[in-house]
Amino acid sequence: MECIFCKIAEGKLPADFVFKDGDVFAIRDAHPMAPTHILIIPRKHIPSLVELSGDPAGNGTSNSVLISKMVSTAVEVAEKVSLSKRGFRLVWNCRADGGQTVEHIHLHLLGGRQMKWPPG
Ligand code: 5GP
Ligand code: ZN
């Protein structure tokens, strides 16, 4: 399967890992949009949030548990890279209008500068 994040998960493409376990991993974004920009990615290939729909993850972990784990991992990684005190932003881009460019679900952790609202 031609999926960049699956290839990174399998060790077939290099990445700057900040965290990894059996379910999820976190890597520094190749084109950072903030001083700290990290992606939290599940090992399981799910194209977008639209495809979640409560299906079992196939490894005994439901997708809702996986999403919850991605969020808690993002918060733990934020603590690890010293973003907790100042704060940070978590972003899910979904499909075309959401600005999703890689069709393997991922959570952006952005920090190190004041974020703007409304987002672009
Ligand atoms: P999306 O636009 O789908 O929400 O986010 C995809 C993110 O993946 C982008 O921020 C992009 O810079 C990042 N990205 C794309 N290809 C690679 C890669 O090969 N390695 C890393 N570390 N990040 C990537
Ligand atoms: Zn994938």
C-alpha cells in the first residue's frame, strides 16, 4: 500500500520519532507550521475520521479507544517537549475541505508560538 505513514510505521521510511508503542507513534512533521509540530499517528491504517465509525481496530482495541489514546499521547508528548505550561493546539484535518493531505488518520500537535483564531 502506498501510504507514507504506513511506511514510516513499518520502518521503511525514516522519521524523527518522539514516541512509539504498539498502537501509536509520534514524529516531527517534515514541514513544521510552528516551532514544535508533531504528528500522532496510529499504526492501523484508517483513511480519515469519516472511516472510524466504531469499527473494531482488528487488534482487540476499538477505534474509539485508539482515538482516545491518540489524544492522551498528544498530551503526554506535549508535556515531554515542554509545551504544557504555555499551551498547545491539537488539530484533526479531515478530507479535502479540512485540509487533509495524507490519507492515514493523524493528530497534529502544534506549539511554541501564539496560535491564531479563527484558523485559516
Ligand atoms: P494533513 O495535511 O494531512 O493534515 O497532515 C499531513 C502532514 O504530514 C503535513 O503537515 C505534512 O507536512 C506531513 N508530512 C507529509 N509527508 C511527511 C513525511 O514523509 N514525513 C513527515 N515527518 N511528515 C510528513
Ligand atoms: Zn497508512
